Amino acid sequence: MLVWAPLTCLASIVTERGVRLDTTGAFYRAESAISRDFAVLAAAVHAGADGAEDVGRPTRALRVLDAFGGCGSRSARYLERGVARFVHCNEGSDELGALIRANLAPYGTEGDTWAVSHVDAHALLLRNVGEYAFDLIDADSFGLSARALSAAMWSVKLGGLLYATQTDGRAHTAPERCLAAYGAWPAGSSATNPAVNEQAIRLLIGRAVQEAAMHGLIATPLFSLYARHGPCYRSMLALSRAPSRSPQLRGRLGFVATCGACGQHAVLDWSRLGAAICPNCGACGVGAVPCAGPLYVGPLHDRAFVQRMRCVAGAWGDEYAPAAKLLATLAAEAAVEGVAGDAPLFYHAHSVASRAALRGPVRLSALVDVLQAKGWRASRVHFDRFGLKTNAPVDAQVAAARALAGLGLGAAPARPHSEQIVVPSSPSLPTSVDPNPL
């Protein structure tokens, strides 16, 4: 008889980055280690580890809340690296209390260095305000917990960090579900929008930005991370006080239009919603284009902060090499994004080849080089192994692809008429492969 079991290690001892964990009967996903790496690295930078004389050692320790604790893996990682002076691990199931305490015991005593609770995470967040607020809240919830985002705004210290999560793979593509989760409208699915995973992170950040604004705060992403398993979307947000009682959201929240004819992405300001015309081919009479939003249209990563994380990862040795490699990709993305709305979503290299009427795919690295040589910003992305982040318009991308075909670095031009071989767009090609496999 087949018995269904959740994604757990039913009886297992694992070691993650030197931390020994008993995961027996608890939810634990080894693939998520990279997101925990990023969390600990960000906490270390926030605690001053990158500026210390001995790089990698924090100059101050943080008060951290692990709101959805599981087996305590995240809490143990914060303590093991010395970035936290106190970690509160909250797990809804009291049956896991003894296991969590055993996992945290090597890092201090309960009540002094760490605490364990089994209460509703949202109620816990609303109780810890003022002097009991946290420097960092890690809200690794299932699905999208809008309640957690809202409640966390009360519990993060000014200047503190909130690690937001979304794991509902349909919330950013199914219109009604997206409206319920984000109060926003999505554009297409993975079959029609190759950049749907970047859209998902922008929807998540957009919801957080709105929640922060209602509390008189500004939420700014320090890094944003997509992982195929789950799928899982995460963003580390820095919270600061807004300079006025009414935070200016225009320029940070907007709408992204994607032309169905030429594939051009463009950010639309709220005042332009009534005249959504493709800026690339609107002159030829294509007309209005579908829009997604409101969502976050600013940079997904703070390049300086990401580089500081890379510095700490290098100091921590080979175990953090995969994180350092992925951070390099994020830094490249950040260099391309520039100002808000400059490069709202990535493009797919196979779609570029198809629009250029080539018989096969174009080499992505060569396409990036050509665009950069022409003065455009361009890079790979971590969302998709064939993803192209650039501020170049579609016409410039197509011209670059055709130039590569002439140099033998891309497919030859397509045969005319009935002989033409059309390169399939993203639906039938792998569009979610991590360019930094771990």
C-alpha cells in the first residue's frame, strides 16, 4: 500500500554548513540551504562582519526571530555563525519542541541565547514591539502569508531586516488567486511569459512595500532570490522610516506591460494606464498591451550589499562557495537594473532568436557581450539559464542576434516561407533552470 508522506526527513541526522541537525519528523528541505546561506550572510553584513578587522566576524550581534521554525535549522545557523545574540524560534507544532531544543542546545542555554515557542506566528509578531522588537525577522512561511508581512512591520526595529517568502507557485499566475494574495493582476503564465518568476518576486516585494507604507515605512530589497524547488521566492527587505507621513510609492510601484507582438517590456506609471501602448512597435498600430501590477518596479538587489555578502562568503570558506557564485550573478543583475523601471523583467534568449528569425538558439554569453559592446547594460540572470537582463530594446536584441549569426556564434537565418524553422518560445524549452546548480 502506498502511503503519502510530506516532504520531511522522517528519521534523519543531517549536517548543513557544519551545523548538525536532527530532522526526525520535521519539515526540512536540503535544497533550501542556499536561501539559509543568504540569510546568515545578510545577517552577518547587517552585524558589521564585512567591515571588521577580521572579515567574517560580526562586530555586534542581532536579536532574531525565526517565525516558522520547522526543525530549527535557520535558528541554529544564525547562532552557529555568531551573528545573533538571541534567537527566538517559533514552531506551530509543540511536538517538535524537544527536537528543536536539542538542535539549539550546542549554541547556548534556553532563555539566555535562544527561546522556543509554539504559538500563532502572527500573534507573536504583534506582541513583540518596542524594546522587544527584532533586528531581523525570518518569515519562511508556506504559501504567501500576507498576515505575516503586515504583522512583521510592527516587530522589526527601524533599520532592521525582514526576510519575506512566497511558495505558492500559482499565486502569481492565476488572476483571482493573485488578486487575493497581492491585490494585483498578473500577466500571463510560464507558457506565455518567460519572466513569470521574476514577476512573482516583484509582486511579493510590491505587497511588502504597500504594507510598509501603511506603517509609515519604506521597504527596500537588499537581495531577491528564486529557487526552482517549491518554487520558492524570497527577498531580504530593509525597513526604514519614510521621510514624510505619506511615503511616495510612484516610481517604486507600477505596472509592467509586455507587448504580445514584439515582446518588449515597459514600466507604466499609474498616470499612463489609460494609454498602454508598446513603446517599441506601437507606431505600427499594435495597440494596447496587457499589464501586470501593481508590482515593485525598482531594483531587486542592492549591489553594494550583495558585494559585501560575497566578501563575507569568501571569508567563510569553501562551504559558502556556491553562495558566493550565485551572489556574483545577483551583482551582475543589479548592475543592469539601474534606475527604477530601466529593466523591469528579463528576456529569454530563445525568444530573441525566434524574433530574429534564426534557425536555432543564440549563444547567450555572446549576446551579452555584443549588447555591452553597443553600450547597453546586459547580463545573465539567476532566474533562468537562458535569461537575459538588459535595458536594450527588443529591436537592439534582435539586431545583436542577427549579427552573431553572421559571425557564426548564433544560428543561421531561417529559410524562407515553408522551409522556415521557427525556434519555439519558452513554453517548450527549459525556462527555470538554475544557472548556478548546487
